[in-house]
Amino acid sequence: MEYRTLGRSGLKVSALSMGTFTFGGDGPFAMVGSQQVPEARRLVDCCIDHGVNLFDTANMYSTGLSEQILGEVLDGRRDQVLVTSKARMRIGDGPNDEGVSRYHLIRECEKTLKNLRTDHIDIYYMHEWDGVTPVEEKMAALDALVTQGKVRYVGCSNYSGWHIMKSLQASEQDRRVRFVTQQIHYTLEAREAEYELLPISVDQGLGVLVWSPLAAGLLSGKHRRSQPVAEGSRQAAGWTEPPVRDQDRLWDIVDVLISVGEKHGVEAAQIALAWLLTRPAVSSLVVGGSNVDQFKANFRALDVKLDQDDLKRLDDVSAPPMIYPYWHQRQFARDRFAEGDWALHSCLD
């Protein structure tokens, strides 16, 4: 296993981390998976045996059941690994059952600690933006949780660029705890993060964890142009995330992934993961699976070394359009680009 430093923190995280989105199977999550304690234990054991030191969950995954299962499976070895969770999404019918208010965050953090059978969360993510709660209140609540020892590090997920910068500014002006990482959706098929989120991560020293790095399996090679919905997949069960705006482009990407995979003697999935591990600021990829074999296949991505020809083929088939103001900056400002600017522009050179 490879370990990477998380942003400007001193924390080392495994290049592949384990997602527990499939634990529990409560409500709509049953479309993705419904692993209970015995299955979850086998998967966690496999990941720990392969050097994974980071396990990701959230209070909304099966309405806390994912946290409970992970907590039971890790009981007795909690100090060997890092555990992340998240809050913000609606988890009840009450007026304060969502958001990042001080009330909601502290209440949900304490519930998560009980679910996980632990006294602290290693990384606590704001799962989504909340434009109603002042950012100062959010960052003050997170600062209190860190001061109390209930949380070690804080981060955000699914924020836009200005949301991140507004939160960081609130931390700086009030001398509060600061985000050290963000967890984002980023794949060969969905490269929008390169416009703002990766440059901000490079410039502001944020680590990047990637959720659903295989685009919910669409980049695994099991879905093909001739069979866009593979039997037994979450798409076949009705799952619609992530959205795909250009189906022809998706299958062109899959074709190149398969071709590059054949060159390296691996599957398309391993190439998709290996490509992400070359991207700026990426610390870890949050991978999931329904069985041990899928996790073992993901681990093989760590042995793939993509050469310049591979990277060019993958970049060429998936490059995002150069929207404004980036095409203008590229034409008139590139001689004064900072490192963060090159997080977007370097793939086009």
C-alpha cells in the first residue's frame, strides 16, 4: 500500500480507502448494497490486510446503520485505523434534522460517536453546502468539536469553489480550525473538478479524497456501448448517480480504458483508478465493493504505472472543454500561472 500526506496536515492516508456506502441497505441504499456485519467484517478484514488505513462512512448512509455496522466490525481495533464520517444531509423530519447549524452538527457528531463505538472521528466532513447557516457558525461548531477532542480533522464534500474559500476565510479571520481536505466526485468521465476544486486544493493545501472513482461502476469495463446497463448493477436497480451528459463520450472513454488495460494486463477499472492517482492533490480514492474479489481487483491499480502515451490517450478522450474564463487566461496569462492554475492547464499541454 502507498500512503500519502493529507493536504498540509501531517496525517498519512492510504492511497485507496474503503467506503461503507453499501453497509446496511436501509431504504434507497438497498439499490447499492445491503451488507450486514458478517459480510462487512470480511471486506474490512481484506482491506486492513492490504494496508488500507482509512474507512469512510456518513450519518445518512442507511440512516446511521452503516456507522453502526462499521463500529461493530472495528470494535477492538479502532486505534489501528482512521475513520471518517459526515453530517449535513437530512436524517429526519424535524426542522433541525439537516444543515450545519451548531445544534445539528454537535448533536449528529455525538450520535455518530455512539454508532461508531469510539470517542473521536478522525476526519469529519460537511457532506454538502448549507447556504442558510452562516459559515462562521459552522466553523465555530467544528472548532468546538476539535477542541473537545471529538474530532481530529475537518473537511468538506461537494462544495463549489467559492463555498470552500468562504469557509476558509471564516476560519482565518476567527482563528478557527481549518478544512484540511475535501471529498469530491472526480473521474475520467467527470472532470469538472479541474476547473476550481483541484486548483483550490493545490493552492490552499487541501487533500483530495475521491468518492465513486469508477463512476458507480460505469468505468469498470462491465458496462459497454452494446450493453450500457450491466446485469446486477446498481444502474439496473434504478440508481441514477452520477449523471452522464454525453453517452458517446462515456463509451469512448471506456474503449480507451479497456485498450490501455490490455496493454498493462489489467482491467479498465484499474486504469481508471491509476489515472486518478496521478492527478494533483489527490490523497486517496474511496472504493467500495460487494465482495472481496472486487476489492482485491481495486488494489491491483496500485501496481499500474501509466506512461506518457497512456496518459495522453486518456486525457485526449476525456479532456473537459476550456470554458470561460479559462480559455482567456490560457491565452493571455499562462506565463504568470501559479501551481494551482496548472492543476487545470497542465493536462492540455
